[in-house]
Amino acid sequence: MFFLVFQRIAFQLVLDMLYFPLWWYSGGLRRIIIGLFHMLQDANASLAPGLWLRHIFTPMYGQTDFQGRLMSFFMRVVNIIGRLFALVVYMCVLFFLFCLWLIVPVAIIFMISHVVLLQ
């Protein structure tokens, strides 16, 4: 019985090792793209630069005089620029993670082959 179970586990392990690269660049890549897209959507919903842009001419704190409207406009412009900058930085980080997902298996195989060839 032990040999039958061991044979089944070993066969499944070999199949999983052969299937892993295919999964990494097909199903896994699809899942990571969807996950990163959801992370970007969450960051956009959290930072909401479009909402700030939509209300750029709305006076803050109900101050409808000229100075209040002018100060509100410039504060919102600075806020929009800062939020857009944060969103672009976050997008760059997500793109870096995506590239890392693509490169990691190739880098691991290169490192393993480099170590094996040196010894």
C-alpha cells in the first residue's frame, strides 16, 4: 500500500512541476493582472482625484467671498496634483510588481543553472 501511495504522490509531484511554468504564465498571469487592476481601482477610489477635479470651483467651508473661492481653488489644485502624483507612483509600483512576476521564474532558473554549471 505504501508503494502505491508513494508512486501516486511522486507522479503527481512530477506533473505539478511540469505544469507550473504553464500555469505561471497563463492562469497565474491572468489572476495577477486582475488583482493588480483591482488594487489600482481601490487606490483610485481612495485617492479620488476625479472627485476633487469635479468640485474644483466649489468653495470650501461655505466661504463664498472672493478670497474664500480663490483659496479653495488653489488648495484643490494642489490637492489634485498631489493625489495624481501618488496615483502615478502607485501605478509604477504595480507595474514593477507585474514585471517582477514575469521575471522571477526566469531569474530562478538562470541562478540555478549558473550554480550547477560552476560546480
